[in-house]
Amino acid sequence: MAWSSSEREAGPERMSSWTFELRRVEETLFEIPADARPDMRVPARVFASGPLLDAIAADRSLEQLQNVATLPGIVEAAYAMPDIHQGYGFPVGGLAAMELPDGVVSPGGVGYDINCGVRLLALPLSGEELAERRTALVHEISRSVPAGAGKTTATRRGDADRLERVLREGSRAVAERSDDVTLTESEGRIDGADPAAVSERAKQRGSGQLGTMGSGNHFVEVQRVDDVVDRDAADAFGLTPGQVTVLVHSGSRGLGHQVCGDYVRLMDGVLARYGIELPDRQLSCAPASSQEGRAYLAAMAAAANFAFANRQEIANRVRRAIERVLGRETAERTRQVYDVAHNVAKVERHDGRQVLVHRKGATRAFPAASDDVPEPYRAAGQPVLIPGSMGTASWVLAGAQNGPVRAFATTCHGAGRRLSRTAAKREVAGAELRRQLESRGIVVRSPSNKGLAEEAPLAYKDVDAVVAIVERAGLARRVARLVPLGVVKG
């Protein structure tokens, strides 16, 4: 059936401007059929609800999803999660799987922040036990983890050799605890990385940025477990009601940004060689098996390894901050729950075929019993970390336990933007937002009121509504809800 204005739950004036038919095929799944445009190879599908579709309709994200559906080698469908919003080429919240060996790889399908992702640490104390030490802990983390655009750490002799090792080995190159590596997606390392495929300019931009947060929507947030929905999975993940956690959100910094830019330009120049025609040059791509495709995948893996190591080094610094404020025993008993990427392309096997899965603002959510889930979590399913926005909530989800695997075992990555950064700044001033958050007991450390306003909660969709849709769709299930106690932002 078609999704008509009479069936919408809100915002009729927005959907009337759409130039395509969006059919409701399930309660939480909508589709633009493959015959909507002559260049589409597969349908474009989005998991959503009526109210979320109204927010999605405010930008060009579904048009971008249709463009993704034109890429050579794409199979099944171009998918979007309920947190979808407009991005570079691919929409953020988008997913596309290309069958190998003939399918393409597109840097825009990973994005400029290669392996942007999240890491969750769990402390051995409750919010009540933390009490008045909360402010001191947030301030100590802000002193320990450089935040802001272009921020670096002090350079040291041997840093160039260390960077090469990080690009090859990922988080294990800087990990101080073996269980941190074990409890990281792909054990914190993507195979096939080649530092030689990373430009010298990219390496220069990454120099000194290991262990730094960056700006934009990146943060380190001290949280409390507000609610446990799935007690068995929460027990497996080591989460209890009231427990203090720390959520780290960062990526590959300037190095990953440069890698993406380098290879978008390279692939834009070889489209004609491979007979590829695109509706948007931001989708520039090449066959994954081509020289250009292999080079990008090697550089992307190296940048992803840098990001895993970056979050690992941030976690190291957070533990040291915990030790200085709460004592050595608390720091030693602070354990990693999981670390998961949400901007990456990975070779996986689904339904008997080998595919290159592009996840851009989308998170792997492997089901229970999967060999790719760490053994301690295998019965529960892979942990999925969904950051919300300052002042709202974040979620821990888990891969499905029952039923078929959908959308190449993928779910959302966050709340998803509702307003652009410029629009958000028009709605609220950073200083006022800071006062609002602190009046609610949330400690805020940010060097930039402007950056704070850009990431205001009003700029994002309702994270609770987003995760409710992915659970109803069978993509993942809710485990625990986390609420902020303090936030450090760039």
C-alpha cells in the first residue's frame, strides 16, 4: 500500500512535497520500489514510524537512499535506519551490501570519520556512591582527554613508528588490558590494513591525535544505568540498575577525514574507466576488486584501526582520571562492556554470499550464537551502543536472539539529527543550554558554547522512539537505558 497523507500521524505538509511513492510493507518498514526510477537496481527501504518519517522528510536523505540503490553490485535493498538524515553521498543511517567480487566500494558509504564509534566502560559503583565526586570526575576527564577541533597530545620520539603500528594493529597497539581487546568489535583490528595506502598528509593530520576526542558530536559522558529492560542480557554485559558508566564517542580524527577525501577524488577520476554512471558524484566508487578499490579498503582498514586505538587510548586516560578521583581499586575494576564501530565497510557472509557491507551511521548487531560475538556475550547477542544526545539518554541494545537476521544484521547508531548545526544554533544559545543542563544536575565541560549549541538535544530525534522502532522491527532489542550525569565535549 502507498503511504498517503491520511495515514500520516503528523506533518502532512512535508510529505506532500515528496516526488516518489513510499509504500508501507510492514508496521515499521517502508519501501520505495526499484521501479520508482530507471537507474535503481534494488528497492530503497527505511525502518521508521509515521512521526519519524516526518522528521526524515525534512531533508534529502531518502533521495540519497534511492541514489545508493543505483550502485553496481548492490544486493537486496539500500536500507536506512530510523535515525537516518542527510549526509555526504550516502545518508547517515544508511546501509548497503555489495556482492563480491564485482560490487563496488564507495568511500561516501563509510564517510569522512572512518570508524566513528562508541566504547562503554562500567564502573564498580552506583550513582549514589559517586555522589558529590561526580563533578570532580567530569573535570578530571576533561583535563585528561583533549577535546576540540585540531587538538593533539604532546609528540614524542618514536611517534612515527608507533603510528605505523597503530595503523596495522589497532587497539592492541595501545591497550593496557587484554580484556579491552577481546571485548571490542573485531578485537579492535580490521585485517588488510596497509599504512602505505595512507597518504603522508593523512598521517601528518593524525600525528598527535591518538587519545583525543575531537569536536562535533564527539564526547565522553559519565552516565548512570537508569533502567534495565532485559535483565539476562544486562547481567551478561555486567550492567546493574544505578551503576555508573562512561560512554566514549570518537573516531579516526583528521587521519580518517583525509583518507576519505583522498579516495573520493581518486575514484571520481576513474568512474569512466569502469563504465560507472552515478546520479551524485559524492557516491564516487570503484569495483572493490580493482586497484583503486583494494587501495581504499587497505587505507580504510588502517584508519579504522587508528580509530579503535584512539578510543582505547581515551579509555586508558579515563581510567587514570578515575584512579586520581576515586582510587586505584575503582580504576582497576572499571571494565569495558564493548566497543563498536558505526562508520565502516566490512567483508561479511550473509545468506550464503560474500558481501561488502557499507555501514554509515549504522551499527553491526550480530545475533546470539554468532561466532563473531565475544564468548562471554554469545548467548545474549552482540552488545550495541546507541548514544542519544546531551540531556536525554543513551541505550545498550543486543542483537536479536530469535527470528531471522534482517538488514544484514544491522541497526541504528544513535538518535539521528533533526536539525542542522546552523539551525540548532538559531534555536538555543550555548550558554543558555549549559545553564539548562547544569540546572538538571548534568555537569558540563566544553571549551566552546558554539559547539555546545550545535549538539543541543533539540537538534536530535527522540532516541527512545528510535530504539523502540528497531526493537519492533526485530533488528535489535533493548537491554538498558543510560542517563547522563556529566558530559565532556569538544
